Amino acid sequence: MTKVIIRRHVCIIKRARQRDLLLMDADSDCESPGTPNRTIQILRGLRGKRLLRALLHEGIHAVDWNISERKVDLLAQNLARLLLATGWHQ
């Protein structure tokens, strides 16, 4: 579990079990603003590009909850591509 401050709010980033995210059919989830101990869950076992995209996706939600899911996906995808092209690795 990791604590990160995003826009003056503490976000707890933790690795989730498959069944915790299964109902959402997702690799990750970010709780809505105002949730006490707001949590970003990232599926355990994610590595490489999938992990990077999940972290970016939920980080974007944490920074601005009002961005549409489509735009969040596009931003995360393009930022992941940029980081990978410049040598990011886990």
C-alpha cells in the first residue's frame, strides 16, 4: 500500500485481488472525491504497459474526476506510449 497526495487529498494506492475488481471488469478503480481514505485499486500481477496504463488512468481520475472516461482512456494511452517510447520500465 502506498499513500500519494493528489490535489491536496491523500490517495491510498493498493494492489487488489481479481475478485475485488471482477464485477467492474477492470484492471483498476479510483474512488470518487470526498471518499474518506480515497483508494486507487490496481489489480495484482499487472506489469509493464498494462500497469503503467492503469496507474495513469486512475491518476488522471484522481486529478480531475470530471474528465470523461473516453478522454481519460485517450490520455492514459498516449501518456503510456510517450513514457514507454522514452525508456520507462518497471
